[in-house]
Amino acid sequence: MTSDSPAKNPAKTFHVKSFGCQMNVYDGERMAEMLGMQGYLPAADGADADLVVLNTCHIREKAAEKVYSDIGRLKREDGSTPTIAVAGCVAQAEGAEIARRAPSVDVVVGPQAYHRLPDLIARAERGEKAIDLDMPLESKFGALPKRADGQRPTAFLTVQEGCDKFCTYCVVPYTRGAEISRPFADLIAEARALIAGGVREITLLGQNVNAWDGEDDKGRAIGLDGLIRELAREDGLERIRYTTSHPNDMTDGLIAAHGEVDKLMPFLHLPVQAGSDRILAAMNRSHSVDSYLRVIERVRAARPDIAISGDFIVGFPGESETDFEATLDIVRATNYAMAYSFKYSRRPGTPAATMDEQIDEAVMNDRLQRLQALLNQQQQAFNEATVGRATRLLLERKGKHDGQLIGKSPWLQSVHVTAPGLAIGDMTDVRITSAGPNSLGAEPLMEAVA
Ligand code: SAM
Ligand code: SF4
């Protein structure tokens, strides 16, 4: 621009705040890319952005309630608010109720319709309340812009969405809709765009990611293991991960891939939820304690050093002390490297919400505490067992101290290392020197790790 050219209107700014699961993080990134294409500039936070997108999670009560307090906090000193869009699963579940309860909300858009966000914002700017809760047959993925050049060495790639399993406690089948697998060619194209932008690790995402199926470029029917094997051939891509899996969809091929595909990292997140067959049946999980433990055994036979992670719910309706102790037993039998555990949250519209014998909050608190104490012990022991080990890190971000970088081990542990000359995005060989509950320390290794 020459000095005498007219000053342009400054571009509008936006901020996307994502709550909940990694699939929401992926959706949030795609919305940000789309808004960038529309000329919006990213703002550091919502405080003075022109447009704020709250990309919400409905999996537990607190997550939904938090949205309303976040909306309230967007009000500025002069009483004004930015354009507010509520996206994600709370938007899908609560719909127009959000705009009634929080009149400052301008746009409500469900997780299957966010490719229409620019249109909805334009309607809101004309003074309409723009609400789109459609679950259209046309794929939103096809309508989204191409992936922007990655600014980080790791990326999520949603390969599968929705769920047909209808666990009795869960809102996902209602808010995300039926299970769909994205086409193979689209996924390879998106992965290549990410790799070209500098991404070295891709995590394949889905509510039941291991239910993904499709046809490869020769028309052969393949499952997630086939997709992983194809991605592993891409030069420049160093690491592949996937999450979240259902125990019943751990196929022979996928288990074998853990022993055969070097780029597939030795980490498996396999939720079990509870350790009592009676509770698993009431949850409609359609697997048993025994079938879960057999999957774990076979995965460990294929890849002995694999780190196992899980999800647990305590206090499901009707859970007795004996049922809960069976959950502690399955934790002892599996020996987790890490895990997520939650108190059961009553979700309106799900079958479990109206079951008899809802469990007292105090009992749930006590069980959660006991379960977490055991899981924390196992996580600490897993981390300590890696001390002295030589391994490879993918460096992802800066640490607190000068020259310090934080990378991930193959087992998804955060590892701090200080080594001059290294940069974010590098793969580097280290020896683990210390272990805390949530992160490890390491020193650089000169010789390469096999
Ligand atoms: N599809 C995955 C599976 O089958 O394990 C899980 C997806 S869900 C989004 C993530 C986790 O949230 C679940 O594994 C479960 O532990 C937890 N969760 C889901 N509904 C819940 C509820 N009503 N109360 C508490 N935790 C819940
Ligand atoms: Fe929810 Fe169960 Fe589907 Fe997982 S498998 S998303 S817990 S209904």
C-alpha cells in the first residue's frame, strides 16, 4: 500500500473457544480456517473479538452449564456483546432454547451444519436469530475449505463421525447423529495437505474411530488398519495415532497393525466404562469384562510395550459397592498408563436418565476418589518405568524455561528437554531421566535410537 492510498476498514476479528473432546478441537480448527477464508482475523481471546464462537460439549452437565456462564462473561463494560455463535453438541441438544435463555446469542449451529457458519453469521448481521440444527446428508467436509498450512507439527484428522451404539448414558448418538465414515480419497488428500504444511504426526479421530470403513483407491474394502497402512506410506509423516475406539471394533487387522506398522504409535485408548458385567449390560455396552480383557491381551501380544488408556464412569444407576469394586479389579488387571474417569451425569433424553436407583452424589464422589487414586498410582508407575529408557520425541511446543522444549514420547507422555539447536517440529533422540505424574524430564542423546 502506498502512503497516499485510502485507509481500509480494519478486518473483523474472531475467536473460537472449543470445549470437550478432540473432535471438537478439530471442528474448532476447521471453523477458524473457514472464518480466515472469509477475511476474519484471529483474536487472542474473546475479550475484544468481533465474533466469538463457543464450540460446546454436552457430554456432562457441568460442560453444558459452563456455556451459559461463558455467554454471560462476553458482555463488555459498555453493555455491548460481540456477535455470539454457539456451536457443537450443546447447540444441537438445546437448540432455540439457548437463544431464549441467552438473548445475546446470535447464531446456534449444530456439529453437522457448521460448514454453513459464514451464511448464518451474515443472517445474524442482518438482525436475524440464525439457527441451523440440520443433520444434512451432504457432507460438511466436502463444503469446508482446504486445510490451511499447519502451524504445528501435529494435527487431528476426523475420519469418522457419529455413533450407532446407543450406550444408555450417552448423548453422542443424538447430538452427532448416525455413524458415517469419510471417504478414503478425501482423507488421503487432507492428510497430504497437512503433511505438506509441516505436520509430522496425525491423530485419526472418531467417536468410534475403529468402526471406520471404506474403499481404497483400487476399490478394495478396507478398515481403519488399511487406512493406517496407506497413511504410513506417506513420506514426511512420522507418526500415526487414533482415538477413540470401541472394544467391539478392535479387528484382527487393527491389532496386527500395532505389531507391524512402525509409524503407528504404541498407544491405545480403549474405554471400558465399568468392570461389572451387570453394569456393562445396563449401559448397553455390548461387550463384557472378559471380552475387553481378551482384546487387551491380544494387543499386548502384538505390541508388548503398548500403553493402554481408558475411560470410566462411576455411579451409573444401580451400581453397587460390589459392582464398583469390580471396576477397581479391571483397572488392576489392565494396568493403565493413563485414564479418564467421570462421575455419571444424568443426560436428559437418554435411557439411563430415567432408570431407578440413581446414585447419591456423596457415594459417587467417594468412588471417583478411590478409582482416581488407583489410576494415578498406575500412571506414576508407568512413567517411572520409562526412566533410563532411550526414546524419540516429536517436539511440539516451548517449555517454561529458556531453551526448553516439550515433546511427546511414543507413549503420549509429555517430555521436557533442553537442547540447543532443536526446534518445534524436530524429532529428537533422548534418554528419560525423571518422571512425575503428568510429565517426564529427558536429556538429549547423541547416538540415534533404533
Ligand atoms: N465412543 C467412546 C466410547 O465408546 O468409549 C467415548 C466417547 S464419549 C464422547 C467420551 C467419554 O465420556 C465416554 O467414554 C464416557 O466415559 C464419558 N461419558 C459419556 N457420557 C457420560 C455421562 N452421561 N456421564 C459421565 N460420563 C460420560
Ligand atoms: Fe457414546 Fe457409547 Fe457411542 Fe461411545 S459408543 S459415543 S459412549 S454411545
